[in-house]
Amino acid sequence: MSVPTCRAIACTLLTAVLAGVGCNTSAPNQASPGPGASAAQIADKEQVSRRIGEYFGKSVTPGVVLRVTDLAPAEVAGWNKGTLEVSAGGNTQNMNFLVSQDGRYFISGDVIDLTLDPLKAVMQKIDLKGAPVRGPEDAKVTIVEYSDFQCPFCSRGYQIVEDQVLPEYKDKVKFYFKNLPLKSIHPWAESAAIAAECAQQQSGDGFWKLYHSLFKGQREINQDNLKEKVTQFAKDARQGPARSDLDRRQLHTDVLHQRTTSRRRAAVREFQIDHRSGARLIGRIAASDFA
């Protein structure tokens, strides 16, 4: 069963939830905590998991496994928040939910505080520790780019950032790069991302050398020659006046065995963020977007 099928199942769950809420018109205030209710009370996870399975088991495709993986007090008093794991045919998708402390009422989705700036909330979730970075620490603008070395649009974004944005704004910009390989449509993107992560662990300068080589050589790279290309890029990086200290043999071994400590998949689309205004740019971008 494909990932889109899992997504369809998740949508079915949400539809069932909405239908259940729409049909349940009795005791509308029972979900609100009483005077003596404790905001820290946690519903019984096994009971919640069983009830969810019984309820949605009647409306989802046979063979789908539903499991509550965590449960904790929510930001809303009287409610818990949790994660529901939906598995089918070897594919798994997680969906967030809220459940009342007595385990009776279920809401699909996340708690959203409408008094907060949503873009600042997104920025707070971005982990930049150890991420490759260029530019002064006190730069007025910070760009965080999530990219895919095999993606043609990302390659175009690379040209805009490297040939126009950074040269024009110079020390006004601090630039972070984070990998977001779209493995389902780009077969060698993840291996390239792993190579870049491995290069970063060896040398910050080595990472940027490989970063440039992967984007500039994108049209020449395929799934079969990637390891050979990465090894050659590392060899080239050790030559010339601006040589780096990349260990090409170690890099080849790391990529061959897919070794890295940073294979994190961010659950976000490609975007760039200006930390002053919180501007988020999605999809195809132009140099004028950074003005």
C-alpha cells in the first residue's frame, strides 16, 4: 500500500471524526473540565487506543493498524494530546489528536494558539544546531533553506542564492542549509544528502565544496554513478589554493554504507525564512523576493 493510500486513510479518519462530532448533539459541555478537574491528568492510553480502534475500525480499510504512541497533557485544560500511528501495507503515517481526560471525546489535529505569531512559532521549531552556515553571526537577515540536490527547482534556487542574493547582500545575510531529499521522486537525492551530512561531519568547508559540486554537477549525476562522483568531488576539493581537508576514502565508505548521525527528515516543505520579518517563501523563488 502506498504512502498516498495512508494519507487517504488519515483523511478518512478525519472525516469520520467530523461526522461523529456532527451527529453527537447530546451533552455538549461534558468535554469541559469541572471545577475539580486537574489539567495534568492523563487519560488511560490503552483505553484511548482501544476506543479509537473500535470506533475507526468500522470505517477504515481492513488491515489498517491504529496505535496511540504517546499521550500527554495538552495546552488546553481538561484535554490530552497524542499521536496516532496509522500503518498499512508497510507504510506508516502519524497524525496528532486531542482526547478528553475521560477518553470519551476525540479531535483530530493540533492545538493552535491564535495569540501567537505563526511564523515565529515555525522558526522556533527549526533546529539549526550543527547545520552548515555561512555569514556573520550578527547578520540582519537569516535564510534557512531546505533543499534537494536532485531537484531542478532547487538547483535554480541555488543559482539565485549563490550568484545574486549572497553577492549582493554580503555580510547582511547569514545562510543555513538543511537537507530535504524527496526520495519518492528523486532516487539519488537521499544518498547525496547523506554524502553532504558526512562531509559536514568532517569539515564545514568540505561541506560547502561538496554542496557546490552536487548542484553544479546535477545533470551529470545519476543513481549509478553518485558514489563515484562524490569521491571525485572530494578529491577535487583537496586540490587547488582553496583546498579542503575532506577524506575522500572515508566519505566514499560513509556513503556506501549510508552512515550518518544526522539523517533527520523535516516534516516541512522547502522554505526560506527572514528572521526580521518572518517572511516565508515557498516553491520557485526569484532574487527580487529577498529585496
